Amino acid sequence: MKHRIMMAALLAVVTSPVCAAKLSGPPHILDGNTIEIEQTRIRLSGIEAPETDQICLDAMAANGPAA
């Protein structure tokens, strides 16, 4: 029973609107999964994208840009 109460309290705190922030303005794309609005960096969860300076190997194991 204690476990359920603790989980409910944690869920209430995590999902409360107090944790949210209102940002406005144009987004600046930093890389495939990160944007910046009003000097606040936002990392998009669940997005797998290469970093800007990441080098990848092709099928022949040759270095190249991660495009």
C-alpha cells in the first residue's frame, strides 16, 4: 500500500504544470535531436539521430559524414 501511495505522489509531482515552462520564439536546430529556444536546450526524447560532428562507417568500412 505504501508503494502505491509513493508512486501516486511521484506521478503527481512529475506531471504537475509547475514543472512545465512556456517558451516562445524561433527554434534553433542544434543537431538531429536537440533544439534551442530562448537559450533553453531541449533534447527530444526517443529520437535517435547522428550528432553534428559524428563520423560513420559505410558498408565498406570507410569513414564519411553521418548523413
